[in-house]
Amino acid sequence: MKTYGYPVGRKWINYMKIKTTKFTFIFRLLWFVTIISIMFINTENRIMVYSVIAALLILTAITVIRSLESRNQWRRMIEDGEVEVKDKISFD
């Protein structure tokens, strides 16, 4: 993964102090824009209402897909032995 930031002299200030991809940055920005647009939406304008609802549905679907993929990656890592938590977790 790449780290994005702004150059300041010889040091880099990492954006949000974590490694992010371009997709993750745009995805988080879209959530922010959607939440701000909900606050300032004109409820009389049906196009604005439907576009915000559509944006919420699309972003929610992407979030669910990403969380399922993350779960599957963690399961693969545990099965491969890269993470040693399988024996430590009990579901009793």
C-alpha cells in the first residue's frame, strides 16, 4: 500500500497517520459529503432526496462488501497461521 501525505521539508506528514489507498480516501470523503448533504438537504426537492437515498444505499452496499471481504481475509490469515488467535478465542 502507498502512504499519501504532504511534503514538509524533509519530513512527510501522513494523511490521517495511516496507510490509505486512493479508493479508501475517496470512499471516506463520499461518506463525509453524504452526511453533510443530509444536513443541508432541501426536502421539497425530490431529486435531492432521491439522490441522497441512492448515495446512502450505494455506500452502504460498498461498506458491507468491504467488511465481508475483510472478514474473509482475516479467516484466511488465521487458517494459514499468520495470526495466532484461533486457539485463544472460545465461543462458550
